[in-house]
Amino acid sequence: MRELADNFSIVYKHRELISNLVAKDLKARYRGSIMGMAWTFLNPLLTLSVYALVFSRYQRIEVQNYAVFMFAGLLPWIWFSSSLLEGVNSITGAGALITKSMFPAEILPMVKIISNLFNYIFSLPLLFGFIIWFDVDITLSILWLPFLMLGQLLFTTGLVYFVASINVRFRDVQHVLANLMLLWFFLCPIIYPKSAIPAELKLYTYTINPMAHLAVGYQDIFINGRTPDLFAISMVMLAGTVCMILGIRQFEHGRETFAEEI
């Protein structure tokens, strides 16, 4: 627990630096592009269009208001996957900073997580636009959104710190992760409903899959207008807390060798 407390202390102490780096990261994403920050909305919208065409027209997945259903799970998945795929290189890609003895390496993974969190928040108006367009009722269940986001933040933070740390020594991690994220996406009920999961695979693809529970939780509050499964989400938060402790512990354990390995 000491590593966790130390990490939080460092992150809080350098919160202004993190804010500046997050702002710089968000601006750099679309620098030189004509559409600029509009890609924050266009990227998930184009992804949605592709999946909606394939799975509502060709594969014929029968879900009412399918575009809204999929968008509710797709946006948090983009936050999660982008944080991991960018975070895995947050240390190896900042060699000039890491070699400076006084630079707090702990803030680099957090910058990627927060940048993608803001992208998710900026995309929420687009989701609400879909909800209004398809005449889906917005209920008080929407008040559970911060609870779901907190659970996802804990889980994501732990994984990002873990993969960022081990990728310093084993650079294959970034390549394995890219393929793993594609598999993980299709194991989550984002483009298909939970009811479509075969009974014999439910334990492996849903029960022990935190992102699957989160995807269903988001669908519940945005589409079904009901309170998410609080037991499942509580278990996700517990798993996220454990994951964050282990991830930060691994990060702190390897921190002393970052400059040498890079």
C-alpha cells in the first residue's frame, strides 16, 4: 500500500504538470489536420458506422435501437483500449524525460489515461444526441454513470501502469497487446447483446471479464433505463482496486531501471 500512497502523492504534487501535458497531448493528436478536434467525434462515429453496417445489415443482430446500444458500449471501450495502447509506450516513448533524474515518471501513464478520459467525456454529447434522435428515454439511472466511470478508471489505471512498466524491458508487450485488445473487444457484449453469449463460454467471456460487465452497465443506464447490476459493478471496482495496487507496485518496482533500459 505504501507504493500506492507514494504514487498518489507524486501525482497530486505534479497535478499542474499533468494538466499541461494532458492539454498538450490533446492538441497534438490532431495537429495539422483540417478537422482538428472534430475528430474526437468523427473517429467514434465512423467506427460506429462500420460496425453498425456490418452487424445490423449483414450479420443481422436483432437489437432495438442498435446504433445507440453499440455506441453506449463502444465509447467507453475506446477510452479503455486507447489508454492501454498509448499508455504501454508512455515510458519507452519519453526517453528524454525519463533520463532526467528529477522527472516523475509516475505521471506519464496517468497523462494517457486522463487524455482519453477527456476524449470519452467530449464524446458523450454525441451519444446523447443519438439517444434523443432514436427517442430513447433518459431515466434517473443515468446518475450511476460516475460510478461506472470510477470502476473503469481504477481498472484501466492498474493495467496501464503494469503494461507501461513491463514494456520497458520486454518491448514485445506492445505488439502482443495490440492483438489482445482486438480479441478482448469481441469478447465483450458491445456489438452483440449479453443474451447472445453461449452458455458454455459465459464464465470466460463475461463472468470474469470486467469490461464485459462495464459494457452491460453502460447499456443498462443509457438504453434500458435501469440501474446496473450493482453487485457486478462493485466486483469490477474491487478488481480494479486490486489491479491498480498490483500495477502501481510493479511500476514502482521497475522504476529504478527505466533510465538504464531505455
